[in-house]
Amino acid sequence: MQRKAYITGTAALLAALLAGCSSGSGGGTPTDDANPGDAASAPAAAQPGRYRTLPEPCGAVGHDTLGTLLPGIQQLTDPDQRDKAYRGVPALTYDTDRKVGCRWKVESTLATDRLSVDFERVVSYDGAVSDDTQAQKLFQGMAKAADVPVPSLSAPASPSTGPSGSGTPSPSADPSGSPSSDASTDPAAGGSGSAAPTDLQPRVLPDLGDEAYLDDQLGSSGSTAEPRTVTVVFRTSNVVVTIDYEEQPMAVGVVPDSKEMQDRARDLASQLADVLDG
């Protein structure tokens, strides 16, 4: 009876030891579930921009559009000269995946017209800042340098800018913030000191890319004719497009038509936005 009791006790001890080993070897190591919140709290990497490449700039503007912007092309009788005028001159660049451009210059019996188109693909090297955000900073810096008012979501509401101080400009408000009466004395607004509609002054453009603006400047060349330059800049995702359209009349005292030039530049901008979307 004593031997039987000894065997029974030994068996119980072995069973207890086996149970302890099996319970300690089930899951992973203690470090497997250490700091379970680390993965959730880690900041997500900023999203890359939509565009990885840029269009060929000299081929991005069609012949019909160039014929409208540069009327002198139609006056070129030599086919080789006309083809050369249509082709334009590529802008000097060292990285065609980041920045490209093209230039055109054509003289007619009435004026000399110049057109430049530039595409810049913005890349953020900060993992916490997206390409789009970096491109937005570039765009807003350009608008500020051009003194074009860019609406800000953080701007405080002003009782004078809209009904009930909502901060929304009324339809008759000047988006540049200048009194409308100044347009009659601002040659850059309408030329020759004549009154110009508010919608022709430098301003933000709706319905073009993610954000856009237009600038219109009438230069002074002393005794020669005054050139007008219309600039349209727009951003689509991480690409910023700049259009400069200049016309200098041959005759002194002639002022290029602001509305006509703005309409042409805006039409081209819409076409280039479609090129990017395509």
C-alpha cells in the first residue's frame, strides 16, 4: 500500500509540471503585445501628388489656339517660318520631370505677341507634408508676390464684405480690395485711364484647376507703345502652370485690349488643364 501511494503522488507531481509548461508556452513572447498603441499612434505618411510626369510643353498648345494668341503667324507666307513659329522654343531645363516650358514670339503688322507656358511638378521632401500641400504653398506665394488677393479660410469675417458679416464678398465688391472708382485712373485695369469693369482686374479665378488667379499689367515703355501682359497661374494637385501672354502694339498710343487678352489666356489655361486631366 505504501508503494502504491508513492506512485500516485509522483504521477500527480508530473501532471502538475506538464500543465505549467503547456500554459507558459502557448502564445508569443512577452514582447509581442508590448506597447499595443504604438502602431495606431504613428503618423501616416503624406500622400504623393497625382502627377509623376509633365506634358511636352511646346506640343501642349494647339495650332488653332496659337493662331488666335499670335495673329502674326497667319501673316507668315513662308511655310518653314510658319512651322518654326508654331513649334516654339523649349525653355532651358535640367529636369524635364520637374519643370518644363515653351516660348513663342511672333510679329505682325499691328503688334508683337509673346507667349510662354511653364509646367512645374512640385515634390515634397518632407514625409509629413504632401506634394499637394507643398504645391499649394508655392501657388500662394506666387499670388502674394503678384499682389493678387487670395481668399483665406482663416481670415476673420468682416461686416463690410457681405451680408451679416459672413465674410463673403458681395457681387459688386472689388476682389482686389480697392475702391471701384480707382479703376478709372488705373491704366493697368482698363488702359488709357478709362473705367474698367471689376471683373477685369487682377483676381482669383474660379472653376480652373484646384485654385487659380489672373494678373493683368500694362507696362510703360517711355516713347514706345505700351505692352500689356496677362498672367494666368493655376494649380492642379501637385502641378503649377503659368501662362504669360504679352502684346506690344507697333503704334504709339495704342493700348492692347484687356478683355480680349484675358479671354484668350483663360481659354488657353482651360485647355492646358484638360491636357493635364487627360
